[in-house]
Amino acid sequence: MNSHEINYKLYGDDMQFVEIELDPGESTIAEAGAMMMMDQYIQMETIFGDGSEQTGGFMGKLFGAGKRLITGESLFMTLFTNSGNGIQHVSFASPYPGKIIPLDLSTLGHKIICQKDAFLCAAKGVSIGMEFSKKLGAGFFGGEGFILQKLEGDGLAFIHAGGTIIERELAPGELIKVDTGCLVAMTSDVNYNIEFVGGVKNSLFGGEGFFFATLSGPGKVWIQSLPFSKLADKVIAAMPPAKSNN
């Protein structure tokens, strides 16, 4: 795998950004539009996919881009490379209030499963693909909790989540139930599924949605208190109705 070795520093509290330090020739990849600022000798390039298949010729590039298309993301990502002779910096900002979570994949089983919109940036060499659900039903009815990405490699990756973030270490056999929108990420050894809440009154009047994620250990889970979808729903609900021109 041999991802590029990068250093970083987090700034801020509720509206964070991460500053990536690149030695000459080192690169980082990011979602389009995530860049906040960069030093003079950072070279920016739009690439197919995540950059981890770039050595595989055209078919490798097409495969990498196709994985992202399935998850509903853009076919393209942005590669930032230090083309100078000294250390250079590039910074990436979180898209809404919350926290940026640094993940060292080499210490987390070389694989993290996360919500499709959680990924922010990573060292070049980290592979970003689709995580297929274990049950077909979860795919059609799981809502936010189904379309999951997997981050694989041995480098640093950064994900973003809303509100307050809790990292939960699950013991073997320990099970928790989480709102599908609140699930941010988990290690690959966590057993997960999407389940129906059950009961007509719970579904129609409970206000918690029709489905939740069940997560059982061992493994680590990251949970957010404020999914962007809930924030957007509150903002839309508070907006005044549009005035009629008649």
C-alpha cells in the first residue's frame, strides 16, 4: 500500500480545518472544494478516482473513478503535491460545524468504513471505495446508513462529522443501536446491520425514523450528535413560506 507519510495540525473547535504538511514530492488527496488555502509550491491536479490506481493505466483510473460514481460522489478528486524543495502546507476546511477526525489506517486494521459524505482528505495511496452492505434489504431501506465508503491503506485519512463526536470501543459481543444518520465510521471488525424500528406507533409518531443501525463488537465506532441532514431539516422547517406573486 505504502501511502505517503504526511504530518498534520488541527485548528479550531467547532469549525475546524486541518493543515497538512508535505515534504518535497509528497501528495494528499481531497474532495473537490475542500481546499481552504495552500502554499506557493503546492501543485493542484484534478484526477480520476482516488489516485491509488493511477499506476494501472487507463483501466485503473476508470475503476477508481467508477467506485466513487457508485457511492454518488464525483468522478474526480483533487491531488495536491509539493513541487518545491522545502516543506509546504495545504489546508482543508470542514463543510459545516463539527469535528475533523484523524485516522491512522495502519493502526486501525488498514480499513475504515464511513458515511459516504464523511471523507475530507487523505494521504496519497489511501483507496476510497464502496462498502457493500451484508444484506440487500439494508440497501433499499437503510436510508442514510446504507451507502457507506471504505478507506483502505496504511496512511492518514481525515473524516468530518457534525456536532459532538464520541469514539466508542465495543467489547466482543457488545451491541448498540444508533440512528443511521448519527453513525460516522467504524473499524472493519464491527458487525453492522440496518434494522426496522418496528411498531406502527414507533414508526409514525416516534420521530426517530423507520430504521436504525445495530453495531456489535469488537471494534471502534465513531458517532456524531448532529448529522447534516437533521441540521438541514431544522433550517428548512424554520424558513418562512414563500410569498405568492398573485
